[in-house]
Amino acid sequence: MTDLAPHELRVLVAVEEERSFTAAAVRLDTTQSAVSHAVRACERKLGAVLFDRGRHGARPTEAGARAVAYARRILRLMAAMGPEVRGPGTAGPVTGTLRIAAFRSAAAHLLPPVLARLAARHPGLTPHVRIVRELGRGTAGEVADGRADLGLATLDAGGPPAVPGLLAARLYRETYGLAHPQDHPAPRGLPLVDWQENCDSYTRDWWRRQDWLPPATVDVEDDTMALALVSQGLGMAIMPRTALLGAPPGLAVTDLGPRPPSRFVGYVTTPELAGTAAVRALIRELRELPLPEGLTAA
């Protein structure tokens, strides 16, 4: 197989993101025929059809999605190569961009002080943060697909990331609490407000054992919406401690007993990016951050 050239990798990424050969050509300032030629060359070199062409544009096949993920990761390494080669090492300031994927509560309550410390030590480093729902492949999928250099992710008790082939490490453990309206005399008797990112593998067994928990009467997409409903007296919710930081007025939190459900939060990255100066600098700040109340070091 002949190696793919950098411009071919860029074409694959542009077509996948634009879902159109024409739009990809505009984005890359080239012609549609040049894009089509590059895609055909990639398919010939890789031995697989990468895109389904039709009236609705270009959609990646399963092979195409894998190829584009590799293309993004290779292009990211190429972009990091110059600063890594010229850089002063771990002791000096780091420059360039740093792409971070995080679920909402970690982005809101964990990242701001980390990014402030990072900016003070490395003013030439520009972070780009994307909020990603922790469903399915979640933030780990963003890293595996080359859209992020590091993801803040929820990890199972065993610690493996949701996507094979990534490096994962725990940062902290957090327990869940019962969020309910303040001064309610019997919060466990309230209707249950649930949210779609709740009750993953690390809490599912605990949920099954709780015969006092009713079926959810309200199911929302976001933990902030769940807390807002609870604070208005519309029910109770089982929430991780990170999500409860900065809870709205009118809301109280009660412990769930001596063996509450818990989860680990950590980071995931790729083996090749783990050694870059920007990712190392971010990991250093994450590990040095004092944890808020309710979180314990993993």
C-alpha cells in the first residue's frame, strides 16, 4: 500500500465534516474534481470504500469513519511535531493549541481553575474546550476520533476507557447524593427526576437494589435542568457530587447511606499525544488541583 499524503488526509477530514465533496472543495480552496480524485486515490490505497455518494451528499462508511479518525490523529501529530521538536522541554512554557473534551459538570467545576493555572504558566497555550454528553462513546470517542487531545471522562471501577486503544487514568472518585427541595419532610417519597447521562454501569447495580426508588416521572437531557426542577419542588434526583457543585437555591443534598453509589472521573488520551508537552502540562495541572468537598483522590 502506498502511503497517504497529508493533503489526502485533509481531504478525507473535510469531506467527512462537510458531508459534501463540493463543500469540502470550497473549504480547501480547490476543485470538486480534485477532491473526488483524492478520495478515489485514498480508497485505492486503503482498499476500501470510504464514502457513500448520493443525492444527500457524502456519508462515511464504517471503513471511512475509521480512516477519518486516523487522519485526524495523524494531522494532529504533524501539527504538534514542530513545537515538540523546537520546544524547550517540560521546564519551559508551552505554546500552541490544546483541544479538550469534557462532560458538562467537569467542564463547569473542574476545568476553570485548571485552565487558569495553565494560562498563568503557559500564556502561549490556547485551550479549546468542547462540551460532550457522556453517553455512548462520550468524551473518549472524541479523543479516539481525533477531535480532542484529552477528554475528561467517567471511568468504570476497573479504569478502562469506553473506547479501546486509549490511555486512561483516574483523577478522583465521587459519590452520589439525594438532591431534594430544602426542608422537605420526606424527600424519598417525592417523584424521581432523572437525566439521560445518569445510571451507567458504575451505578446500575445500586439502582437495581433500591426498592424505594420509583420510576422517573420526568426525564431530561441535562443535569442542570434536573436540579432546576428539583429546586422548584417538582421531585428528587440522584446526582453525582460534581453535578451538585453550585446547585441552585432551594435545593438540599442528603447522603444515600453508608454505601452510596460512586464513580471515577479521570482523563483519556491517545498513546501518541500523551507524551506531548501540551497534554503533559494539562495532566500536571489536573493532578495538582485541590479537589472540592465531596470528591476524593482516586
